[in-house]
Amino acid sequence: MTKHFYNGLKLGILGGGQLGRMLIQEAINYNVHVSILDPDPQAPCKDIANSFSVGRLSDFDHVYDFGRTCDLLTIEIEHVNVEALERLEKQGIPVYPQPHILRMIQDKGLQKTFYKEHHIPTAEFFLVENKKEISAHAAQFPFMQKLRKGGYDGRGVSRLDDPNDLEQAFDAPSVLEKFVDFAKEISVIVSRNPQGETKSFPVVELEFNPEANLVEFLFSPADIPPAAEEEAQRIARTIAEKLGIVGLLAVEMFLTKDGKVLVNEIAPRPHNSGHQSIEGNFSSQYEQHLRAIFSQPPGSTALVMPSVMINLLGEKGFEGDAVYEGLEDVLQLEGVYVHLYGKKITKPFRKMGHVTVLAPTMAEAKRKALEVKAKLKVKA
């Protein structure tokens, strides 16, 4: 790197949502100049970035022209134009995570094939090109059908219990994943720098909103057996090392009822399953990502104390200018940290912010989190 990161290095981030916003909040501590590219003129990063450009992340010219003005590029969303990043990389601009990794992660079929080739435990799967090909596997229902490309935040996923469900199946290239009867959904976030140093956070446990298929609660640390913790950590580090990734990698996994750990999906960026680390760990996931891409040693990932993270989702039946009902009540609670994402308009189930609750015991953190959940509502 030709310029010390703390002397105003110009970091470009593709995507200006809440993840980019929290990356900027951390980058400020290191004197880093942050430029953002996002298609939304009112994206959450708009008012806090050093420079903000409007452009499509899927457009070659928009990404390439933006990248040429930066010293280093990273992402907060993986659905970006890889060809532009490959050209920038060839021209000497570091891109982390590397473009070839993004190309693989953008395709869930390539992801699953990668796991199989590297003996990484994952659910049994089949690749199909269209709805018609699903019928060939009718004897093995139920499946989770996942679009190979474009799915995000619960979209592009459909449960198929039997052949009668084929009517609502996606008619596009997909992964058919054998249904996993899991006990818990867990996640590990690991960082890796160019020197190959890796550091992972303790396993966290995820509880999903069944209607929106989005994380509603996160518990750190996860309540799982030591052997499962060790296996999840091993798997996450193995994937990071096999990919050779520089930056952050979130590895979402299933813990099955018979104690096996299976990889569900991976994301090469800061992730919803790491928000609690801002207050709950000695180093946050955002600091770890920056340390990694700036070729610095990783920080400590040890717990400060048990924590619960609550996603603030827009309430059903409300759309318009966001109103945070109960915010004043929540701010009076000890160990409660509110993060709002700068989104002016709320919609049902839109991610509007998160709250982290810290307490000496997980039982107390959970009790307080339920109190926050009951009081704080995002309406219009």
C-alpha cells in the first residue's frame, strides 16, 4: 500500500447502507477518508461519507469510474459488478474481498460446490436449471430452493415440502438443498489479513422472525456444547483459509439435533450476525474488517460481557416517515445501546436499526431484550 491508512488513505466502499454506515463510524477513528457508491441518493451513508456518489453497483462503468478515484476498495454488499473490480485489481488497486471470491459467492451453486470440493460439511444438494428439473428429485422432498443468483435477506428462498409446491417454485437456476432438521442457527465471523493471520469471534446464536425470514434476536455467546463451538470455529477458519480471503467472512451454520455443524451460507463482509460486537466484544466486526484490509494485526474478539442484539424492523401496517415509539423509555435502561440507520422511510420488516443489550448474565440480557422489544416500535 503506497499510503499509510491513517494518513487519509481514500477507502472506497461499494454500497451505502447500514453496514457501510457502521464501517464509516469505525474508519473515522483511523483518519480514513471514505468514499461511497450507492444507487440510492438518500442512502444511510449519504451525510456521513467524505464523498458520496450515486451509481448502480451492477454497472461496469459506474463501479470502474468510482474505483479509479480510490486507493483501496471494499464492499458492504456482494451484489456488485465483478468485471469492473477485476480490471481495477489488474491496474494495481487493491480490492478486498478479492473479485474472484465475490464471483463465487454471488452464485450459491458455486458456493455449495466449493464446500463439497473442500470437504466442508453442508446439507446435501442438487443443482437445477429450471422448475421442470425439480421433478426429477421428487422422491427426496422436502427441499429449500435457493436461487443461485440475486437472493438477499431472505429473498430468493422458498420451501418445497412436496411436488404440490412446484407451482410456487422459482423457474430459474437454483440450488435444491435437502431440508435440515436443525436445533439452532449459529454464526461465526472470522477475519483474515494479507499476511494470513486469522481471528474469529465467539459463536453466536440466531433467532429468526418466521414471517420475514430475518434475524430478530441474536445471542452472544451461543448456548451450545463446547464440541459444537470448536467445530464451528474450525469450519469458519478453514473456509477463510481455503478462500484466501482478505477482510471479513461471516459463516452462517446449522447445528443439527444430533450435534452436527453444517454450513448454510457465507457472506464476505460485515454481517447482521456481528452487530452486537460494537459493544459486546473488545473489537467490533467493523474494526476487524478495517484492520484486515489495511494489513494490520487483528484485535481481540473476547467478550466484554454476554449480549443480545435485537433487529429493529419496521412494524407491519406502517409505511412512511419513521417514528420510533418507546425510544425514550428504552434509553433509560442500563446496558442498552440503540443504533439507528438513518433511513427516513419505514416499511414492514425493513431493517431500521438495532439495539444491543449487555448484562452480566445471559438470562438478564434476554429479560432486558424482551423489555426493549415490547417497548420500541418503528411506526410511521
